[in-house]
Amino acid sequence: MIGEGHLVSTVPMPYDISEEKRDWYREVSARSRSRKAAARRGELCSGEVELNRPAFRPEVLMPERKHQGLCSLSLFSGGGGLDLGFERAGMHHVASYDVLDVCGETLKTNRPNWTVFSGAAGDVSATDFAEFAGEVDVVHGGPPCQPFSIAGKQGGGDDSRDMWPSFTRAIREIRPAAFVAENVPGLLGRRFDHYVQETIIKPLSRSYTIDAFRLSASAFGVPQERQRVFFVGFRSSAAARRHTVPKATHGDQDELFSAKCRTPGARAALGLENIGFDCFAPTLRSGFTGPRKTTSILNSKASQTVWRQLQIWPNGVQESREAALRFPPENGHFRLSVQDCGLLQGFPEKWQFKGAVYQVIGQIGNSVCPPVGYAIANSIVDALRA
Ligand SMILES: C[S@@+](CC[C@H](N)C(=O)[O-])C[C@H]1O[C@@H](n2cnc3c(N)ncnc32)[C@H](O)[C@@H]1O
């Protein structure tokens, strides 16, 4: 176990490192263990420091729309970012599918009345979706992005985790009026031109008019630098013509946006004291990325600098605000809890994630920011209902 404060993605494999470096890792690790024990004994917190009271309320960004007479099915549902956005936009939820049991637990905890298939029963690649044919207006999903992420090997279709063929098969079986699929921006890079044409566009373009575009989370009020790519398809060409890519509802300094519509910085969102500097949080890394069960949300060296400027510690995320307060990092920066990470991703505080910390930040970092999902869902509703 590597101690806190190390960039997981740049840590060399054990066989690459010198004895000197190995000793250094051992020392850091031992110090980290002893600080954790001291934190558990309550020795690191003076008692004068108060819990942060977040000012950011993502639910305000997603006013609930009344039911629109449309229903949606969710594939690769994860911790429910897209599901929540679609629900707030007034879509009736038909069912969710995810191969991880912990994702199913999260969804069932928050929405006991939803139909949720998880574990083996939630494996999209092993499910026949014909029973939903004609029963579903919209299918949405985020096939795993690791095969296309610049943080990975970018194996695309050669990566066994590639689930796009299962997604397009489900669409062909269900024949919904519209579909939405989400992924990392890397998928729209030239490297995957051929893949996108052959695996996504060709199998669906006979029945669907398809558009692909990028959205930025901060343009929808979420205090994080995060871009995602969306593929949207409509069976009816009239609905496709009516569809418009969601427009930014928020900005930072832009005069176009009133103070009410300015996306807050990460510190302001979390309710931290004014240190004379604030900005959006860097993209939160998913705890499911890579082989290690990481409790760090750090996704690059560049983002390390931004977190440092923000005086927020991105490693060793804790299971609660109380635990984070009891365990201040050595440099005195603010330590994050899973609740804080959920907020920086645009999940309302009420949304509960199940599982160990690495599984929670796995679900958070994998998710579509709910306000972005909401904007997409609204644009689909408007195109189908006009
Ligand atoms: C990018 S995440 C989706 C996040 C989700 N759209 C959200 O907004 O929260 C991809 C999900 O696909 C799931 N997954 C991977 N392989 C799967 C399979 N064969 N069947 C169902 N789900 C799968 C993963 O467990 C993960 O939760």
C-alpha cells in the first residue's frame, strides 16, 4: 500500500524502483498508517474546527418536471447519474442494468420502487432485450469508457471491457423512439473514427438520425472541469430536426450569465473559507480506474497543481465529513469526504452511495453529472413531445 500523497497513475511498478525509493515508500506508508491510527483516536483534530457546510445544492439545478408520458430504460447505470437526471426531467423509470452489485444497491437504496437488475442479472451483454420492444421511449446508457480513455491504453474494440456492441444490439432489439449514450471525449478523437463509424453509427444509422457532441459540466452549474461526449439518436427525422444540443445554463465570469447563474468554484461549493483563490475542481477520477482500490480522485499530474492551489487534498477520501475532519492531511489542506465528492459531481446530498470508499468514488467518478443528464433528458423530452 502506497502512502497518501502519491499520484497513483505515475507510481512505478515495484520492479522498476530502486532500493532507496522502496525505503522511501515504506517510510511514507508507515507514517500514513500511524497518522490514520492517531486520527481514529481523535488526536489530530483540535475540536475548534467545524464541519464544512456546503453552499452548493445541485437539486436546484434540476427542478422536477412533471411526468411527460415518456419512459426510459437505463443500461450501464452505475451509481445513477443519468438515471437521476432523466427522472428529474419527468421520465418514468422502467429499469436499470449494471453488472456491479454495489451499483444496484445504490440505486435500490435511493429508489426502492425502481426495477434494478445488478450482478449477473444486470449484465447487458447477456440480456435479451426483446421483451422491452415497443415498451420504452428512450434508452440511455454509459458503456464503460476505459477502452477509450486517455488515462488507459485506448484499446477500443480490442479491450474486453468494450460494451458498445451490446449497447447497439439493445437499441436494435428495443427500437426506442430515442437513445442517449455517453462516453469520454477520447472516443471522438481521430484514433477512434473508424471504430465509431463501424461499431456505433453503421449498426444504428439505418433506423436513427444520430448526432454526437460534447458537453461541459461547468456549463450546467457543476463546479468541476469535466467534459463528456454524447451520442443522441432519434427514429423520427422530425424529432431529430427538433432536437437541439443543450445550451449552457451557467458560466463563470461571462457577462451572459447573471450572478445567480455563475457556476461556483469548488471551495465556495463546499462551503470552505475564502483563501483568495477558487476555481472548478479538476475532473474527479473514478475509484474503479486501474487495478488498485484507490481512495484518491486525482487523475493527472496537472490536476495535482490545481488541487494544491485550491488547498484541497484529493487523496485518502473519507467515508464521512466527520471522519475527514478528524484526519487533516499533514499540509493542513481540506480533506474530502465521499459526500463532498458527490457534490462536486453534481449529486444532491440526499443521494446515498453504497459500498466502500473506493466503490463510492468509483460510482461518482464514472457518472454523468446529474445536471448534465437532466439537460440532455430535457432536450430529448422537448424533441419527442413537441
Ligand atoms: C461509465 S459507467 C456508467 C455511469 C452512469 N451512466 C452514470 O451516469 O452514473 C459504466 C458502468 O457500466 C457497468 N458495466 C460494465 N460492464 C457491464 C456489463 N457487461 N453489463 C452491465 N453493466 C456493465 C460498470 O459497472 C459501470 O457502472
